[in-house]
Amino acid sequence: MAKKIKIDQSTEERILDAARKVFISKGMSGARMQDIADEAGINKALLHYYFRSKEKLFETIFKEIMQQVLPVMSAIIESDKPLFEKIRLFCNEYIENIKKAPFIPIFILSEVNKQPEAFVKRMWGNKKPPVQLFFQQVEKEIKRGIIKPIHPAQLMMNLLSMCIFPFAARPMFQLVGGINAKLFDELIEQRKKHIPEFIIASIKK
């Protein structure tokens, strides 16, 4: 009879730490279970004991990250802060969190296209993303004459796409633009201020 391996919390955390590093450097598709086992300093059999597949491991890390990110982003959207301040905070927090897990945008885009309803439910449960509160605030600012007429969904799409796309297309930017990793990280850091100011300038009356 095969000897049962006792689950050790420290080993599991070491695996998760290793997986995060491998996913960041190689992405979901490029990462291999052997890479993660090597990074964690364990054999592949033990890795499979804790996590049956790369997909299960990725799912665990994804849920962990989303549990940290979603409450922060929802709190910003639901807050009573002025619209321009909210835009600045949203961009700063969103980019800062994606920097820590740059493999997330491609995974989200893939999952949303495959099964949008299931994915949204997995992220927010039975709740709905608080976008309607943001939409209502945009409409109020239009009526007050603070910003130019714009469909709230357009503004939300501008925010998300300008934050996400550089991460999703990073290999292309680096290859075509001759941008090394250090410069790319510097440009991303600059976008925390560049994006909100660009968007605010485009809608401000």
C-alpha cells in the first residue's frame, strides 16, 4: 500500500509561492508543473499530490488574488468620492495589483470569452459588479455640466482597456518597440498617472 503523505501547510504555501513566480515569468501557457516543482524544491509527484494539475494550481492562485483585489476595487467604485478622484484611485490600484500578477489579464479574457456567466458568478458570487453605481455617478456629473456627454459604459471600457491592454500585449510591445523589461515596468508605473489624467482631460468640460 502506498504511504499516505501528510498535507503540510508550509509545503503547500511553498508550492503556491513557487507557482506565482513561474506564472509571472512564463505565463499560464508557458508554465510547466516541473518548473513549479523545481522552484519549490520538491519532486513532481509531491506537487501532483497537493495539486492535481496546473489548471487547479492556477485556479487556487487566481481565487486568492481576486479575493484581495475585488473588495478594494469594489470599495473604490462604491465610495462617495468625486468622480475624478475615483478614476485616479481606480487606475492606481488596478495597475498596482496587476503588476503583482501580470498573468491575470490574459486568463480573465480567455475565461470571459469561454463562459462569461460562469466566470462572473465565480468572481462575484450571487452579487453583481457595482458598475451601476459608477454609471449613475457619471450620468449625474454630465447633468451637472462637470463632464462632457459620454455613455458610462464607454468610460468604464476606456478605464479597463487602458489599464489591461499593456499587460495582455506585453510581449508584442517589448518585441516591436524594442522595450526591455526594466523600461516596460517604468512605463507601466507612469501609466498610473498618465491614464487617469488622459481620461479626465478627455471628458472634463
